[in-house]
Amino acid sequence: MNKLFNITEEEKNRIRGLHLTESKDDRITSEINDLNSKIEEQLKLITGEYASVSDRGESMRAKFTYVRRDFDDEVWGGVLNFISGMGFEILDGTRNYYEKNWEPEEPAESVPTINFR
């Protein structure tokens, strides 16, 4: 499965290291944003959907804000295998669940989300 993705081992190590860095200057923040974009690209290749990847301090989050359904098990498994294969730990709060908001103009109550570090 690793051959499907174009993130090198060196980049994987840099992603993990940068996100664990305590003090983040502008250069490191910029580099994290670039690497988050690479993860977003890979998640889009797996799912066909956009995921926003963000640094949450001690952890990271990939959120499929615009998805209006649960992913099928095979696709969701591929997403989790990709994140784990990069050396990240999947954290509690990770869920493949969609719940619409009953107020049509409001965002969904819940969308598929992965918390990892």
C-alpha cells in the first residue's frame, strides 16, 4: 500500500518531528502547513474527498467537513492504515460517522474525523 503514496520516509519523519516540536517559529509553522497539505493530498487520493488537516497542539486532526455520509469500511480502513503507516498513533475521538444538522443552514453535527499524533 505504501507505493500508492508519494510521501517519502524522510518526509514522514519530518512530519512527525515538526508536529512534536514544542516551540514553533514562522519557518516551522510554514513547513508544517506544507506537510499538512501533502497529507491532505494523500487523503484525497484515498477517499476522493477533501480533508482538512490541522495541528491541534499535542495532536493533529483530519476532518472531512464536506463529506455528507460515512465512508465505506474499505475506504475508512485505507485512511487509518495510511495514517498509521506514517507512524502516527490514532487517538480516541476518531470516528467514521456523519450526522446532519436539522437546521439546514448550519454545518453537520458530526463528520468523519481522525485524531492522531
